[in-house]
Amino acid sequence: MFTQFPDFILTPPLWLQITIVAAWVFLILAIAGLVNRFATTDPEIIRKIVHIGAGHVILIAWWLNIPASIGIGASVLASIVTLLSYILPILPGINSVGRQSLGTFFYAASVGILVAGFWSVQQPQYAAIGMMVMCWGDGLAALVGQRFGQHKYKVLGTQKSWEGSLTMAVISFLVCSLILLGVFGNIWQTWTVSLAVAFVATSLEAFSFLGIDNLTVPLGSAALAFMLMQLWY
């Protein structure tokens, strides 16, 4: 059975679904633009606002029961735009021309892969787990690590901090627990699976060469949660 939000939430027509998703994305971009104009010009802050905020489209898609074809199509379009943004100033403040990272592209692609994988088996909660772990866990880990990270370590030439990794683990556990708690309730699998997801997501986030963690973290987290719940529940 397709797991979704409570039945009293009616599914709106397709045109309204698309409008709501587009409005959310534009709202996040507008907030990032205002912060960039009036609060800070730190490009990392701007990127993380978009990183955390935009990923919530997966919750909106789940809430509105948006068809997989729409989610996949939007992901393909966003992936094309992000690839162009690496050579053209399409997304100023989010990507810098020549920036040595494909993280934004991997981010957009991960949405389509998660929707294609978990909408087809009527288990959208795992797509939500993958995106929320990446949005909140990876996003806050980067901010905490850059500002408060005093204890450094390196993985394949990429510098990380134990403070950032601890943030990633805690936030990943929390967001995974909240989603599983809402779907399955207070059972031992909810907490055990969340612990496993937190450990694996934190390990994957440490390997962030060229921004690949924006792909490995959501896909790995979602796949692990799905497999463990299929095995144990």
C-alpha cells in the first residue's frame, strides 16, 4: 500500500501540485538571495540555505502524492540546469564558474533516482529519509565543521572535522527516526535502523570528493533503511 500523509489531506490537481513545488523552490531561492543581499555574502551560507531548503520538495511530493514522472522530469531538468551552471552564471551564489565540485548536479540527480526507485515500490518514506539525511545532516555538518571544527582529519585528501561528523551522525539519526516513527511507530526497528543509517551516512559523507556525497549519502541512506526494514519489520 502506498505510504502517504493522512487521508484527510486531499490530493490537489496536477497543475496545482506543480505550482506548489515550483513556488517552494522559488521561495528558497528568494530567501537565499535576500540573505546574500542583506545579511551575508558568504557563499557557503547561501549554498547551505538552498541545500537544506530545496530538498524538502521530496516531502511536498510525498504529501501531495505527486506522480513519479513529474519528480523524475523535474530532476532531469534541474540536472541539466546545474550542469550548465558550471560554465555559465545561471545560479550565481550557488555555483561558481569553474568550481571544482559536481555537488549541485549530484544533488539534483539524487532526487530523480530516489523518486524513480521508491515511488515505483510505493515506499516514498525511504526517498524522504535519503533526502532529509542529505539536506539536514550534510548541510549542518558542513556549517558546524567549518565554524567550530577544531579536530581535523583527512579522507582521500579531503579535510573533515570530528565536530562536523558528529553533527552529521546526530542529525541523520534524528531525521531518520522522525520519519520511521511517523510511518511505523515506536518499535525497536525504528531506532535500530536509524542508528545504522546514521553510521553509514556519516561514513559516506566523509568521502566528499567532487561533491559525490550529495549522491552517495541520500542513495545509501535510503537503500539501507529500505533493506533493513524489509529484513526486520
